[in-house]
Amino acid sequence: MLIKRKSIEAEANHRSGPKAAAVKKSPRKPKFAPVTLSELDGVRFLHFGTEWVQGAMRLRKPDAIELEYAQQMMIWMLFIHEPQHIVQLGLGTGALTKFSYRQFESARVTAVELNPSVIAICESMFKLPANDDRLNVIEMDALDFVNDENNLDTIDALQVDLYDATAKGPVLDTAEFYQSCAACLKDNGILTVNLFGDHPSYARNLKALRFAFAEVLCLPEVHDGNVVAIAFKHKQQFDFAALYERATEIKAATKLPTKSWVNGLKAASDPE
């Protein structure tokens, strides 16, 4: 089974969010593939009319993160202990949104998704909670969201997973887009992004990320293609002993494979 691709996003401005009215509309027009489902061995998968997997949920653990690449998207937890605002660009099955909402009980969690069908299917088939005073799922173009001046310097952790049915690489991948993402982060905020290591888009995205961020590292490839990058606004001096200690704490609380995250960071930062 192919697991290389996830999330949908990209082509126009839609309704939504209390601040959306102030955002200039994009000339792009949305073209949505059909949203389809499959199930295998107790796991429900989201597709956009193809065999490419856009996300997954284990039926008996609806709030857990099933796919390894999605687990890696939470690597920012090694550095940020008590986030106040977590944002997901590209809802997928809502796995990261649900996990963040349940795990960080004092944080605001925002998910930005362009396709209204994805939001509806997450609510009906993937146990996405209703919006409340902490959770806000917005039907909106991710590009418009990061370009909204009201979102500047407001986000602790920004998770970017923006793919369409073609699975040819992130839909939004320019230096300007990543600069806007950086501007939305607080000074010590962190971005994680799902890239496609087997495609020419990988090098293009890394170049754009490194233009917008001072430090960008990539974890080892998983799922035959997925590469998660972590980006910081400032150069980092990693204390790996402290990171391994923090990883142990997170694993005890969440069962996430956090030691492998630190191993990946260590390998990526090694000049050899």
C-alpha cells in the first residue's frame, strides 16, 4: 500500500475564520478530487480518488497518530514544552490536530483546510471534535492564512502537510510561502513540514526553507518517500543529552517513538 502522500490544500480562498474577511482573495480556483475511504486491519485510510494515502486512523485508537511520518511532525515537542498556539496547515484525517488538542489541554489548536469535504469527512469518519474555545478548524487557503497580518508572531508550532491527489510534492513550496510561515511563528517557534524525498520537489522545498529559516534539518525518510523537516528561526546548539531526556518524558506520556527523533536530529546535524 502506498503511504507517500497526505493532506489537501492549495488553490483558492474560501470562507471561514473570523479573520478571513480581512484577507485579500486569491485568484486561484480550487479543484478538488473526490474524497474516498478504505479500511485494512483495523485502520481507516483517507484518499483523494487514488491509491495514495492522505492520512490514517486506527479505529480503536482514534486520537493516536498512526503513521510514522505524522508522528515525526510532532518533533517540535522536544523543544516546546507548553505551547500556547499550535497550527496545522492541511487537515488530512485530523490526526495531528486531534493529538495536539488532547495532549495540550491549555493550548489553542487551529487547523486550516481548503476542501470542505475533507472537514466533513473528518467530523463524520475520523472523530474530529467540534470547534470550541480551544479548537478552530477553518475552511481557508493556507497561503491566505499565513499572509494574514493578524497571524504574525502568534504561533508556537506550525505543522505543514499540503498535498493534493497528484502527490507530486507540497502544493505550497515557494520561499515566499515559507517566509510567511516564519513570520507567523513566535521568536522561538518551530515549523515541521512533510516533504517528498523521492521527487524533484524535495530539493526545491529545502532550498526555499533554508532561505526562510536559519536552521533546517531533515529526519530519515519513512514510508518509502516521506521526509519530515524541522525548521528554526535561529541557529541551534543542540544539547543531545537533554533532548534524549526530554524524549524519554514524551514517550512515557504519549508512547511516541521519540528516541528515533533525537537520533535523526543527531545524524542530520553531524557535519560528517
